Amino acid sequence: MYTPCTCWPASQLLYATGTHETYADSLFESAMATITGSGLTPTSAFSRILQVLLAVYSVAVFATLAGSLGAFFLREERPGTAGATPDTADTPRDIAGTPPDTADTLRDRITGDDGGR
């Protein structure tokens, strides 16, 4: 949805500034720059600025999609939590028997301070 909303105004701007003779050419150029990050053929200052903005958009969209797919396929399921909802999954705060002063104990071990005990 966002890519057409980015491509259409870019093509309108290219056509309105006169960098392309037909709207079809400006739509094609802006679509290719938005989707693939390829360069625009006109060499005016405006088209170069628009080219950079569309290339940044293209990289951001591709990186977001790649990161989402990577996170999906690389996620790690813990044994026994398959099909568990976040409310029923074992989390550190749900584990019974954890002493409430674990952080204080860990800090004392790291610093070597026994707290006067």
C-alpha cells in the first residue's frame, strides 16, 4: 500500500516539473526507482534529489521485509511451549522458587561484597 502511495506522487512531481515528456514515462521511472532503487534518467537537480529519496525508501522497505522474514524463520521455540500463549508460556517471572533477592545476590557476587553478612 505504501509503495503505490510513494510512487504516484513521485511520478506526478516528475511530470509536473517537466523532466519527462509523457506521464507514462514519469510513472515508469518513479516505479522503477521506488521498487528497485534504480536511477532516474533525467539529470536535473530535482530528479537527482528525488532519486536519492526513492532509493532510501526502497532500501528501507527491502530491509524491513528481509528482517521480518529472517526473524520469522530464525525464531527459537523453547521445548514445551509449542502452542502456548504468552499468558501460559514459562517466563522468568512465572518460575516458582526463584528467590526475590536474586539481583542483590548476583550483585554481591560480582562486587565481592557480602553486605555485612
